[in-house]
Amino acid sequence: MPELPEVDALVGFLRERAVGHAITSATVAAISALKTFDPPLQQLNGATILAASRHGKFVDLAVGDLHLVFHLARAGWLRWYDELPKTVIRPGKSPIALRVRLDDGAGFDLTEAGTKKSLAVYVVRDPAEVPGIARLGPDPTAPDFSLDDFAGILAGRRTQIKGLLRDQSVFAGVGNAYSDEILHNARMSPYALAAKLKPDDVERLYHALRDTLSDAIAAAAGRPPEQLKDSKRTRMQVHGRTGEACPVCGDTVREVIFADSTFQYCPTCQTGGKPLADRVLSRLLK
């Protein structure tokens, strides 16, 4: 799943390659992906892309007086073409959910692999009309997001910090992968309760959050879409590296498996050498 750093890089790429060009056609191939009907998608045709921006994991293209907003979900991606194929896309016959053609012949497809379809496309007059954007918490990479802001959010929350970091209504843009990396950098257990963190723990986690994301944004910036997935994987220290050696201490990276996801951590760096029980809401094994 693309998270804040990859989405930021996609926005930067679209800002460079798409802004200033008019949309000549926008075609939906997966009807379930289009979540709005008013304004109609066809109203984008002929309008110029004026800006590209990000709201958490949402990409927002300002097109004339409308906004084309999309969320790539778990298995979605953007495929860019300097010369968009002229082949007709057939609903249900390809992974393409949306195709956008620009006035210079370039364009992009939004694709989604697998059978569980969650990619979402919206055409709105105001990005705040998108429910997922309306409920977003603060962007943790914003220049004015302070340690006091962070501490205030955590205070009193008897919630495991791993889940809190992933909650888009709490912090916009952080997902499973980067929450693993943030907690590893902070040397903190995924099961630590936010309300029980000491001031030094809160400060350490704040800096790990900011540093991890800013480093990832810098590493992803300027890369074309086709390079972002592999670039993300190679940067991970624990996420997706079950069974490998932790690059910090050499211990074996472990994982916890849930019904629909997994997370990875280093016992030595994060849990005092103790493995975590592999079940929801588990505690440290004794």
C-alpha cells in the first residue's frame, strides 16, 4: 500500500508532468471504483489540471473548478505513460480502474491487483466532500506539527501505539509499513499503550515519527511511479523482513499475524528481547 512518502512522490511527479495539461478523456473501467456521480466524471473532459496536492494518502488533482481525488488503497497503483495506449479498456477484463488521457498524448491508468477492490475515485467540488479526507487527523510531517501537539494527541488514550499510528483520523498518511519503521526507530513495542508513555518516550516517538517520514519523503522524491514500490521495500529495516537480521542489533525480525495484515518488529530493539504473542490484543509472553 502506498503511504504518505510514496503518495507525496506521486503528487510531485504529477505536479511536474500533468499540471498545465487538459484532460481530453477520463474513462472508468471499474464502476465500483467511482464513488461519486455528481459532478459526472465527463465534466473533467476539456478542463486543465491546475494543481496537484496530497491529503494523507489521497491524491488531489484540481481540474478546472473541480477536483479529481483518488485513494490507491492496499493494492492500487498509478501507471504513467508518456504516450497513453490507444487500446480500448474493457470493464472487468483488466486491472485498470481509471484511465486519464491528457492533451499531449500522455496520461495515466489507476490499476488495482487482486480480487478485493478498494481503490476509490471521486469527482468533487471541494476535497472536504470526500469522507476519508474530512475525517483525517493532522499531517505529522507538517512544519507546524509540534511535540506538544503530538503529546496532546497521545494523552489519555489507552490504545496500543501501533494501531494509533495507523489510525487516519489520528495521524494522516501513516500505514502499516511506516508505523513498523517508526516504532523500530523509536525502540518501542507495538503494544505499548499511548497513555502510559513517559515524557521521554513521547519525545523519542515524536522524533522517530518525523525523522522516519521525512527521510522516506526525501528518498522517494523525484522517482517515477514505476520505481517507488521497489525503493520503498529496500529502505525498510523491519517491515516485510520477517526472519532476517535486524540491521541495528542483529536479532531476528519477528512478525505478528492478524486476520488481514501482519506487522514486523525486532525483539531486542523493541520488546526487551521478548517475542510478542501472535494474536490480537496480546500481551508480552512471559
